Amino acid sequence: MIHAFSGNAAVAYAMKQINPDVVAVYPITPQTVAMERFADFVADGDVDTELIMADSEHSAMSCCIGASLAGGRVMTSTASAGLALMWEVLFVAASNRCPIIMNVMNRALSAPINIHCDHSDAMGARDSSWIQIHAENVQEAYDNIIQAVRIAEHENVRLPVMTNMDGFTLSHATERMETLEDQQVQKFISEFKAIYPLLDVDNPVTYGPLDLYDYYFEHKRQQVEAMELAYDVIKKVGQEYGKMTGRSFDMLHPFEMEDAEVAVVVLGSTSGTARVAVRAMRQKGIKVGLVKLRVFRPFPKDELREMLKGMKAVAVMDRSDSFGAFGGPVFSEVRSALLGEDVEVVNYIYGLGGRDIRQDQIEQVITDMSTVAKTGKVKSFVTYLGVR
Amino acid sequence: MVSLKKLSEKEELLAPGHRLCAGCGASIIVRQVLLAAETPVVIANATGCLEVATTIYPYTAWRVPWVHSAFENAAATIAGVETMYQLKKRKGEITRDIKFLAFGGDGGTYDIGIQALSGALERGHDILYICYNNGAYMNTGIQRSSATPKGASTTTSPAGRVIPGKKRFPKDLTAIVAAHNIPYCGQTSPSFYNDLTGKVQKALSTEGPTFLNIISPCPRGWRHETDESIAMAEEAVTSCFWPLYEVENGAWRLTGYSKQIAEGKKEKTSVIDWMKKQGRFRHLFTETRKSFLESIQEEVDREWENLKKRCGY
Amino acid sequence: MKEKGWKECLWGGLIVDAGNSVLYKTGDWRSQRPIRDEQKCTDCLQCWIMCPDAAIKVKDGKIVGIDYDYCKGCGICCKVCPFDAIEMKEEGEK
């Protein structure tokens, strides 16, 4: 079906079609509208879901953990400070292997308070053992949520999945998009399989014991493995979903990379703007390509390396900063993935607090890359793009 | 009145081999609670003594489904479990009755967990939250909490040359919980197992959120001999420091020994005598701190009179 | 218990062997040992309901012994007995 949906409406619609057992949530801009819409579905009996309007995001995620371990499909949504408040229990959800699906409408962190987009919320949670998928547009945001259910619940994975979309840029932008039929979604996600549910009172289990130096390390090693196995699952689920919809889903989405000499790496809604910039600069004779990073966790290091090796220069666009570090979080990862390759990798931090990123700015980045490629010299490894 | 003989026929759901201290009040409370439960239960436990000492991996003392998530979220965690149960019951996927319990210490309940508790109570989950209240963060080495009695010396409210231990009275959490207008809440003590098990059974047979605040002596933190735990819990009640009462659908009622004191059938003992038996108050028994000590007796007396009034005496 | 590798243990510290703490004997913490006088004991079960370690063994409503595998020697049973039927003795003392 074709709809004109905002990101929030698409999220609510995807959740309606998934029909999760329990949703626990707390309102925060720019995610609130999605939850209002979903509350309407619950109020009208369009879903079977039990909805918990929690007292905070910390409690919302804690409710999700309890509900997930009880043995059922659980979803939530948040942004910014909400994700930050969940930080402690994000780790608990992941290490207890709760396949919770959480949509994050990426928003800047305080202070000063700012309701607009950047990725500092998601990047702050990058080490929590949650799978992270980033959407370019409303269509992808919808598609990612449906796929996330299969990824999270896969027996080799059993990790929570965070589907990210840019706050306001996508959450409040209305786009033309297609949805699957309800039955198609149900068939695709299939039945939830509970493993060691708390509600099985005849087979009592203990979750979350005190785990000291004799076993904690082993349990963390298991999470590493789950992330590694998730890689394959994400690809396969993407292919299967792609076959059904005619759209393609992978860890990385290259554009004009076949003969590219310089490249831009970006995630989220900026990918669209970057694509237009690449096209324009190609017309000016610069052999530039684009790599959209769809999945940030697990980080597709090998594939990225294959795609970027041989480039003369690579610009990594970060919509958050890691204060005091050498560049933003995406930059650090891309650069270490390219360790040993003769590629200059530079970083552009942009768009903090919703600062708009324009086509001409990305074209300037591409021009810079072209210069680096020609001269072999980097003026600055980290550039703050669009700051006065 | 429960029959101990009957209770003794039930399975012990908290297995021995747990590593709570000798004479710990928490394990006595948990045993009594689980023996009183007449249906299967699922438990969420806040971080604390009870949690760490009963589940040192790869061992668990729990013979019931049990989950620990974090310090401040036992109420939210059990609310999630209970919500999934309600859904499965509604869909007909589960037919049997299961009850949902949360255990938290006073730190996890009065302090860091009060928001999650308040939220769960307001939303109306069908749960019983039990605070085993030993009046400090015992697990991490006896730091003061908002349940620590006035005058108690803890590692973060130490009695010094100038300051005589904790300066303020504990907050009245049971009354705060009652103000949520939940169907049932109360206070009890493991020394009066009839009162405790009776209240647990009442709470578990009540639909909606219920809460019990249970005093839990801690030999390490209270500084008394390990064999004194039950005596300390008892004297907390007889001195009216820890009155036994319940609030059922807005009606306040004294129960057991406290009711008998109010009705003149039992003698109210001195809170100062109770304090004298605990090392955490030792520093108060000097000539210079006499008036401070007396202020504690006055406060306990005043609160007791207030409670009696609320209960219609 | 032999320590397992990460491929062998269940994820996240999940324990499915409910009540396996019985494999951990806390009896050796004890410095004092409760001794029950069967003559004085009336099987009132006060000691049983007050024991922090479920170490008073009861069968058919009668006390059949003290489980020294788990008794930590706190002495609560001795203190709460209305009939002075339990005595605490130093470990090692006859």
C-alpha cells in the first residue's frame, strides 16, 4: 500500500503491523507522535498489545526487559535524553539477550537543551551490545523496523536492535512510502519463540545473578560472538526482505563506487543529500563515490575495507563528536577498518543540534577530497563543517 | 492464623546454601513470604544483599523464576513481567494463576527505586512489592539511606565529635505508598510471623498493586549479636518504632501486637532501651547527648500517636 | 563446579538449575553449633520459621534434626525457643 507518512506515523504503523505483545514507553520529542499514534491503535483495539506508559525511560526499558524475559515480543521507542537515561539498562537488556526492538529518533543531548537531530544519543550507546541500524528515509525506517524483529529474535543472535532515524528530518517529514500488507508482515516476522521464559513456573530460571571474575568475561565473550553471527543474519534478512519488496538492504550501500577514486562515508538522512552532491561532482569530472553505512553495529569492517581500499581519499561524516578523541565515532571505526591500507581518511563533524547540512557543503568536502587525492596532503584530519 | 505445621509441609523455595550473613533478617523474611504464597510466584529483585548473596554464579538459591536487572528498577521489571502475563492470560496462552513479587532493600526502595515503585503502583500492576528494610545500604558497607533511623551511626553518617550520627528521621515510606491509594499496603516484622504471613496472603489475594514494608534486622549494620535478630525485630514493634499496621482500601488498621498496645492489652516499651542493644546507637548514650536521645523517643511517641489517630484510636 | 568456557555456558549468566546453591555448603562458616534436646522440644516449630537458612529439618510437622551442612550457627533458633530446647556449643567442643 502507498501512504504519505511522517517518520513517526511510519514507526507507529510498523508497530501496529508487528503487533508486539508489550510496548513500554515514555514520551520524548521527537518520538512522542509515534507513541500517541500507537496509543490510538491500542485504544481502538487494532492491536493486541499491552501498552505500559512508564514513569521514565529507565523504567520503560526496565519494563521491556521484564516483559521480554517473561517470554514475548517487546518494543519501545525513544530519543536523546531518553536513550541516555536508559543507558544503564541497555546493557542489561543486551546481556540478558532480550530481543527488544527500539526505534530511536536521533536527537542531540543536553546541555544546552536542543530537540533537533544529531547522532550523539545513538553513538553514546554504541558499546551497549545493541545492534544499530540507521535509516536514510521514512521508507527505510519502516523497513528496518520490520527486519529488526527477525534479526533480534534469530536464535544465533538474540540481541536487542536499535533502529535509528534522524529526529525531525525524518520523524516529522512526510514522504511517499510503501507498506506491506499486515499478513505479509506477520508471515515475515513469524511467531515469537520464547527461550527460558520467566513465566514457565514449572522450570524456574534465574536471570541476572552476581557474576564475578570467574564467569563475567565468558558471558561478555558470548555477546561478541552474537554480534559476529548477527552480521550474516542481517544480510540474509535484508535479502529476503528485499526480494519481497524490490528494495535492497545490506550493511553498506555503495553509490557510484565502481570507478571512484575518492569516497564519502555517511549514515542516516544525510545520505540522500550526499548522493545528490556526488552526482553533481561527477558531472564536474570528480570520480567520487558514496558509501552509506546502514548498519553501525555490528560494524561491517571487512566489507567496508574491501569497498574503500584503493581510494585516494575518504571523507567520513560524523553527526556527533567524541570530545577529546581523534575525530568522531564513525571516523575512528572507518579509519581502524582501513588500517594498513594506503588511504587518507579524514573526518567532517557536521549537523550538531540539527544544524542543516547543505548540498554545497558536501560538494566542498568532495572538492577537498579531490585535492587530497591530487596532492597527497591533508590540511586537517578533523573539520567542523558549518560551524561559525 | 497460619499453622506452622501446615507451612512446614511446603517446599522451601529459597534453598539453603545462599550466602547471606549468619542471622540475616532478609532470608527469614523471604522464607516466610514464600511459605505464605499459595500460588506460583515470579520474583524481581533489586540489587542488594539479598540479590547478590542468593545468586553467586553459577549458583542460585531460588526455586522460583527470578530476575535481577538493576538497583532502581525492581518495580519496573516486575511490572514488565506481570504485563506480559496479563497479555498471555488475555490471549488464553496461560491459564494458571501466577503472582508477581518484587524484593528491594530500603536503598532500592526508599531511595533509588522510589520512582519506579511509584510508577508501578500508579499504573495498577497486579504485584506485591516487598521492602526488606534494614535501614541502610548494608550490601555496600552500611551507608545511610533515607530509611536510616535518627542517631544511627553509619559509614556515611558517622557519629563524630560534633555530629551524633544520622541527623534526621527516616521518611515514612509506607504512608507515601498508601498515598497512592493502592488497595493494600502495610508494615510487618518477621518476629511476628503470623502477622507477616497473614499480610502476605492478604496482599497476594488482592487484585492490583500491594506493598509491604518489613523491618529486617542486620547484625552487621545494627551491631548486635547474630542471635538477636528476631529479638531486635520484635522490640522494634513493641517500642512502636516499627508499628504493625495495614491500609486496606483507604482504611488504616493497627494489627497484632501494635493493636494490642493501642488497646492497652500490651505494654509499649522504650525505644531507647531498644537502641541501647544496638552498637549503631552506642555513641548516643552519653550525658551530652541525652536531649538528642530523648528527641528520638519523643518523635517515635508522636508518630505512634498520629498513627493511632489514623487507625481510629 | 568445574569452570566452563564461553561456548559451554548459557548466555548472560542464566542459571537453569534452580536451587543449586545446595551444592555450596555454608555449614563451615559456623563457630557455634546448635544442639537440640529432643526431650525438651515440643515441635512448636518457632526455630524452623525463624531460621535464616532453612536448616531446621522438619518431617510431618516434627523436627527431625538440624542441617549442619547449611547452619551458619547464628543462634536464632536457640534464642527463640520457648522451651530452652536448643543450646549453642562452641564448634569442636564435645
